[in-house]
Amino acid sequence: MNVSRLASTVASVLLTAIITDGTTTICAFQHPQHPQHQQTRCGGGCGGATTIPPHPKVFQSSSQLKRFSTVLSSFSGASSLIDSSFVDFSEGASRDIAAMDKWAAACGVQRSNGFQLIREEEQEQQPQQQVTPLEQSALEMNIGVGTSTVISAGQAVLMVPNNMILSGTQARQEIGAVPVAEELLAKLYTAQDHLPQFYLMVQILKQYQMGPQSPWFPWLNSLPRYFSNGSSMTHFCCSECLPPLVGNLANQERLRFIQFFKALQFVDRNILTESTKGNRPLVKWVFAVVYTRCIPFQGDAVIVPMADMFNHGSIRPNVEIQWDGDGNCYAVAIQDIEAGSSLRTSYGDPTNPSYLFARYGFLDESSPATFCKIMISNPSPELLEMGYDPSRMLFYKDTGDVSQEVWDVLLYQILGDLDPAQQQVLYRAHTSGDYNTKQLLHNQYYQQTSSALLQHIDTFVNQLNALSQKTMGRDPAVHPRLPLIRRHNDFVKESFLTVRSRLVGG
């Protein structure tokens, strides 16, 4: 079959889906009532079963079209989509969002009426002296998704065909396994479960090498250049300036990058050139792209162009990612959404801003609560049963409330020193649901538990002050993430002081 003729035919099929304003739309169906549903499991973390309707296939079968690069090259207007030689990944480089938007429509991405890529304002403007010029530039190019029309719960707002989705498992199949690299990563605790992400990184580096010949070039050229996640921080920032939990998480990200960089050197030079493998700033940028934009899917790690534009919604995300049986990706509204709203999904537990800070590099000041930072090494099964879990041991930043699990764990620890018999009475009351006995013990030992909690708060606040003091006088050119780290420490400090004020006043 004539390849150019095939490409032209497929391009015509795709172009028929593009309406006069250059965007594509999907019908505003309410999928719970749609007569032909396909059961799938929610990809947004709720664990519940949801349904999404089947969609008309935008792409032809794989035998007709294996790579949509052929489609791109067939467009008479291809030069308007690709207007530069290689992606400039320097931290101050601009993002070409418009070209990516056209490319996505041309490749079969379908969007609801009103779907828009928008520049999102930072929630709270920071004093100028607290933001470096590079960070300010990145904040000004914070692109997200919004809607100019009302969206009903259950309505699909986006569909991305499976051909466009980057998959770690598929990359390994296409590129070929790298046994020496896999053996190396298997020995390193921070990377042993991250093979899909490693092969995603290899695939994106390969696409970078191809320049405008890569079918993903417009997407690559639209990506953020500046990142503040753990892998982007210096050793000093991770180890000397952050509290233990978030510092450890950030350092894991940093160490994983170092391990990936080492493993990358074993990739065949026919896949990646020596100059690409040895370009540490380039590899670090691609590593950050992978870890800030990939999502789990059936044991794989995948990146979905356009769906990766949804920003994080902490308090009430209004969109979740779903999949159909063919591996096409959908973004579906999980509540009624007003016109003019941002469309956001959840990146993770909203009560664990430390993870979000280390992995994604942003300070989620809208998070309703934060881990109380009580760190216990090797907690016993009974202590875990009492509620020792960072996602449950919470300080609420606006009200100063303390979660019940904090009080339970503190009392259990205190009784272990004062009266082990009473400790077991507490444990049995907790596991059996004997609220009255448990409350009697809390009332009896409230002075000890409240005193211990106040001491913990004061100690941790002093630690935060000392950590922030270490950042003073350091050169932002050497440690450009220090202003963000100071804001993080101040945010945590304010949350702790709110709890302290509530305890002392109460």
C-alpha cells in the first residue's frame, strides 16, 4: 500500500472530526444513562466502579496506522505545528501551548464544548523577595484546564486515543529490555519498583533526539521547563533545610534520579546517543517530566498528552481519569461544574502535602490538614491498629483541630511507659469499639497527652526555625528552590501554631 496515500486518507478522516473553530467536541452525554456502557474501575483513586460510554474510534486500526507521525507529516500545515528545530529545555524557555493544542486536535483528541487551556493564577501572590525570577516565570506559565460552559456530573470532558499515550511497558517492548540497567535498578531500594518510569524516560529522550521528526514534538515543546520537585533540589536543600518526612521524600526523588542516570548509561547507543545519555540537565528535565506527569494504569506508568494538563485539586477535585476497554483515556466530571471553573483532578492524598511537595514540587496551601510529624520508627502492629498512619494523624490548619488518631497514639505511647496494663485496656477498648472506656482513659490522662502534644509542637516549631535559618545567606543561583522551601516551612509552622493556640486556649 502507498504510505503517503494511506496517510492522506487517514488525515482526511481525522480532519472531519475538527469543527470550524479548530477544536473537537464530544457529545454532552450523561454517561450513567447512556444505553451502551462499558464497566471500568475508576482511575481517580476512589476505588469505586464507574461506567463510561464507548466512543467512536478516532484512529483507524493499528494495521492501518501504527504511528500518527505519518498523519502529522501529511498535513499541508505541518510547518505551522512545528516551527523550531529542537526543544529548548533550559529553565527559562517558553512553552508552545498553541502548537500542542492544534496537534492534539489533529491527532484525534476530543473535547467537550467549553474545554479550554487556561493560564491559572497562583492561589496567593507571594512577596517578590520570596520568589526567584525563574520561579516567577514558571508561575506565569502555569497552564491548566478550564471550562467556559456548564458541565454536568458524569459528562466526559476529554478523550485521548490510546495511540497517543506514552507507556513505560510499551516503550520497553519497542526499545528492548536493558538487562544490566534493570539489574542495577533492582538492587536500589528507591528505584526497584520503577521500571516503567525508567523506560518512559528512555522513550522521551529518544523522542527528544528526533527533534521535529518525533510525533510527540509539539507535546514535548509545550512542557514546563522549571521544576521544584525533589529531584530538582540540591543535596543541601533536601538534607539540611526540610523537616524529616518531606526531606526524606525529596531525597528519595533525588537519589532515584541519580540511579536512573547511572542505569541510562547501559542503554544501547543505537537507541540513545552518548551525548544524550551524558547530558545530565536534559536527563534531569525528562526525569521530572516523567514523575510529574505519569499516572498508574494496570501496573504500568503512562503519560497522556492533554490529560496531563489538569492541575491538582486538593479540597474538591471535579474531574477524574477513566479508561475504556481499548485503553483510550477519558476525563469525566465527577460533579456539576459551573462555567468559568478550573477543571482539576487529584494527584494524591490531600492531607499529605509533603508527598505532593516532594514529587510534584508545589506547595499545596489549600490542603485542609497536614501530618502532625510525630515520627515513630518501626511502629508495632498494635500501634498501627491504634491509628499510626501519616494520612490519619492530622493537624487541621484552619481550625487547629487534632485528629482522634493523634490523641489515641499519644495515649497509647504514654501508657506504655506509665502503666502497661492500662495500655492494654486502651487497646482492647479501641479494637472492640468500647468508646466509653476509651474516653474515660483519655479524660484521665488528658493532662499528660496534651502536655506531650504541646512539647512536640514546640520542639518541631523550633526545628523549623533552625531549618529556615540554615537557608539564610545561601546563594539562590546555587540553590534556586530555597525560597519555595522557606515558604513550605513557614506554612507548616503556621499550621502547628494554629493547633498550639487551640490547645492552650481550649
